[in-house]
Amino acid sequence: MSIQTVQTVENVENVENVETVESAGTAEAAEGQYPAAVVEGPTPEHADLIAELRAVRHFLRFTARGLDDEQAARRTTASELTIGGLIKHVTSMERTWAAFIAVGPSAMPDFNAMAEADFQARADEFRLLPGETLLGVLTAYEAVARGTEELLAGLPDLGVSHPLPSAPWFAPGVSWSARRAVMHIIAETAQHAGHADIIRESLDGQKSMG
């Protein structure tokens, strides 16, 4: 896909760097094609979960192809969501759930006790703040992805469970297995990849598939 014209050499270099990060860790796939993935894991289930994680991450990153920082931070629909903000949020989400798999609910805050500053920090996860760049959030996303895959590859039992943290959206006393947490990461990433695809189509008509 051609990169839109950008105005400075700095911006051209930034776009090229973004596309390098975008393709890291994912098997080459034709535009609009579900990426093939050959993954090794302790069990076939581990391999399938990691492969699907890579696929949904690919489609989220793909929505950012060729964008500069201004475009990545631009609202194009009635929603407040932006492509850069969504990648930033999904990075935080995956990091948090991977930590939950590793150590349990202590990795998460008590959502019932959140203060105004906590809600503001949560809202800031969904947008690029001054000084943040698309390349920066994509690089952070790639680092988190590697950490999640290393964690799963070293986890012999996907059935190991932890109680969920206190939150209005979780029933009291419920526990989730590592398997369920990974499925949640996949589901949320896929949901936000769809959001990002609509935002990108509204920006310049480009679509991930179809």
C-alpha cells in the first residue's frame, strides 16, 4: 500500500520506522489476508493461543500503516477513539492481564477504590498525549507482545487460576484461568482492531480487509 505524502524528511523516516515495527513478530501476509503463523509452544493449545494473539495484533497494527503522528491521533468518527490511542490502550490492557496471569490480582488496582486521578489516567490511555508518537506506542506494543508470549511459553498449565480483582464489572468471588485471561486479551484486541479499522476507513478510505 502506498504511503501518503508527508511533508518532511523526519516524517518520512518516522513512517518507515512505524512500518518496520508494525511487521515485527508477524509472518508476512498479503494485504487483507489473515496472517499465517507457525508457532511453537509447550502444547498445541499454547501454540494456537499465541498464533491467534499474533493475528489479532497484526490487524490492529495494520490499521496504522503509513500514518503520521497527527493522523494517528485524529478523531474521524463520532467516537473519541483514535488509532494511536487504541494501540496505546491495548498495550496497557495486555500488559495488565499478562501480569495477572503471572502474579494474580495484586497486578491490578482495586477498581472500586479508584479516585479522580485514576480515572483521568485511565482516560489518557486512549489518546496520544503531547510528546507521544505512533512509533513510540507501536514499539511499546511490540515489547509487551514479546513479554506475553515468553510468559505463555513458560507456563506449563493454562488452567492455573487467580481470583479477579474487585471491580463493578466482575462478580465477587470469581476466578479466571490463564487460558481465560488470554482469551480475554484476544477478544479485546479483536474488538479494538475493528474500531480502528472503522476509524482508518473514515480517515482515508483504507480498510484492513474487503
